[in-house]
Amino acid sequence: MTKFRNLPLFVILMGITSASMIIPVLFAARLEQWTYARTFFYHSVVLSILTLFIAIAIANNPLTNKSASRLLDLLGAFIVMPIFMAMPVQALLPQYGMFPIYFEMLSSFTTTGASIFNQPENIPDVIHFWRGYISWIGGFMMLVVAIAIFMPINLGGFEVYSSASGKIAVAGSGRRAAVRDRMVKYSLQIFPLYFTATAILTLILLLSGDRILVAVIHAMSVMSTSSVSPIGGVQYAGSGFVGEVAIFFFLFLAISRHWFLSLGEHGLKSLVLSDRELNLSLTIILIIPLLLFLRHWLAAADVAAADDAAQAGSALWGALFTCLSFLTTTGFESGSWAASQNWSGLGTSGLILMGLAVMGGGIATTAGGMKLLRVYSLYKHGIREMQRLSYPSSVGGSGMRARSLRREGAYAAWVFFMLFLVSIAVGLILLSATGIAFEDALILAISGLSNTGNLLGVASDNDLQYSELSNAARGVLCALMILGRMEALAVIAIFNPSFWRK
């Protein structure tokens, strides 16, 4: 049995996926929905046997310790695992077809939350639970991958801290510790916190008025920033304002990696004062909602609304919650978001929400997008360059780490930003070629690359649904979701020969 310890990451994920199908079996059995229970059970058994055969076949192969191999395993997992996840769903919902279900499962696995089920009330509860569980597992996997694989090779946002002179550390070698050992270590460290936070949020939502399925799925969606919902969003939940407040505070877990890794070492006060991503996010979610709130008096004089305190508070809260939700690439819309739009006089705030989704959350979190640390690095570099215009002979201070962040870190962030924009442009062209209007194609490209599926429903004026897209458009979105989840630099590293040699 010790030979099975050397299995590639891809095979391990196959085993986890197959074994996870037992959970919806128990869920369906509890509801006495035996058809659903049998379907998931049969698929779990067959896929487990297939995984066992593959494991036996490759057990004697030596396991390489190259991080590039782990990145290739991860890419393969994002491409192939949704096929396994889609099999029982397609058997239960054959009217949708295999590829649309594959799109649904990939969207959940990458924590994007783009759903073809535009009428969730017609979908069985066990399917909703499976979607939420997949997104939850996908979010946990990315937390572990970011720390165990991306951080040692300076990818996933960690390249901003690289001190390499004039080049990105994409070609650098990983630490000598086995990748498998790092993944086991961080899985054991992160999972108890991840599970406990999910359980606490579930309990709060239950006490606030949500039924148990809604509370569980919304809690898993918040932790994974996936926006999967069995009722179409938190704005329709029975927990109401109290539930939104609880979700609001838990969304901050997608802002900083320190919540799961080193909060005990630094303390909450030290974290708030020193974490640049957290400080930047607080600045953003205070300034933008405040501007939307003040616009009622500054530029929306034609809006016929009574200036009462209740309406003002509802508008301000709707802007706060929705801005944080899209900044973390979760994509949940507040029940007060419509009041916020009416208060500000903006019929649509799609451009603002797309900008927030592009910035994204923190590195080594479940959030997608560019990541706040890269944005902060570009900001510091810009401030330094403006200082040099006024004082050409000045010397930047703040220590070696801060200087590296402004120089090599800003260079790495700028390269990633250019790759991000190029990816949006390519996705926009390909989606437009499938017959989608320019505005909707732009929203779809950004939603796929930033893993914020709900952008289409909130930012678009044309009421376009994912269920209305062609398979060609869904194929483009699948590629964008995978690219956005793994990030462009990691994909480039896979095809870089020097990265494999080192």
C-alpha cells in the first residue's frame, strides 16, 4: 500500500471525486429519493473502480517532484474532473445534454457560479447540493494549491514578492520539500478552519430564517466565493438582512490569506494594520459605496425619492454588500441593491462591478481576478514614479521588501495585467464570433476570466442567460474559467521548457 502514496495529484483528485458522490447519496436517502440515491451510488462505485485500476497501473512509476508536473496535473484535473462530476447529473437530467452539464460542473469546480439552470426551483435539491459541494471542494483545493504549489515557485500572486532582478520568477525552481508532503501538511492545517467557518455560517443562516439546504449551500458558496444558490441568490433567502450581514463579514476571508494561515501568529489587530490587501479592500468598499450614496444629492436630482433614513440606510447597505461580494468575485447581489441603484440614480452599475471583479480578492484565497496585491504593487509603483517626477534624486525608503514590491513586484504585476487584458480581448473576439453582442461578450469574458459568473445577470441589460448560449460560446467560457482559475502565468509555466528542466 505504500506504493499508492506516490500517486499523481490527478489520480488522487479522481478518487476524492468518486468518493464524494456518497455524500449526495446520503442526502437523497435522507429525503427518500431513491432514484437520485441509486444514480449517485452507481456512479461512485464505477468511478472508484476505474480510479483503482488506474492507480494500480501507475503505482510503480516513480513520482517526479517537479512543480511543473503538479501544475500539469492541476490543469488536467480542471479539464477532466468535471466530466466525472457531470455523469450522475446528466443521467438524472438528460434533457440538458452532456456538454451543458459539463459547463455547469466546471463552473462550480472553478468557483465561477455561472449556471445554466435559470429556473432553480425546477432542479432537484440533490443536484443543487452537489453543485454547492463541488464549489466548496474546489475552493478548498485552490487554498491548498496556492500555498503548497504556487507559493514555492512564485506564482499565483506570490511573484510580486520575488526579488529577482529584472525578471519574473516563473522559471525559478520550487523548494526541495516534496509537493505531496506540502499538500498534506496544508490540507490538515486549512481544512479544520475551512470546515468550521462553513459550519458557523450555516448555523447563523439557519437561526436567521433560512431552510437547511439553502443555509448549507449559501455557506459553502460564500466560503468558496462561487455564488451557487438553490433559490437564485441571497436576495431571495429567508434570512434577509441578518443573513446578509453574516455573509458580509465572512466574505472578508477571501481578502487575505492570513485568515487561514497566520492569524494566530500576528493577531487580529496586527493583521488589520499590516495587511496591504485588507487595507486596500477596506478603502475600496468604503469609497465606492459612499460615492454611490452621495450621488443621490450630487448628480441624481431627477430621482423622485424621499430622503428618509430607512431608505438611505438600505441604499448604503446594498452598495456595501454588493461591492464586497463582487470584489471577492463571489457575485451575490444584496436584496437592497435595487434600492441602492434607485438612490444613486444609476440604472446599471455594470462597469463598476466588472472593475471590482477584475481586481479580485487576495492571493492564496478562493477569490479570482487579478488579486489585490498586484493592484497594490502597481499603485505603489505609480506613487513612487510621481515622486521621482518632482524629486528626481530622491531615494525610496520603507526597506528592501517595499522596494522590491515597487520594482520587480510591479514589473511582475504589470506583465500579469497585460496577460489578463490580452486574455479578455481574445475571449471577447471569440465570443463575438459566436454571435453574441459586443457588450454581452465583454461581460462574459470578464466573468469567465475573473470567475464571477453572476456578472452576466447583474451587469447586462439584455437579460442574456447562460442557458441561451451556444455550445461554442460555452466552450470559450470553459477555457476562460480554467485560465482564470489557474492564472495565465501558471499556464505559461506549464509550456515553458526551462521551467520543467529546473
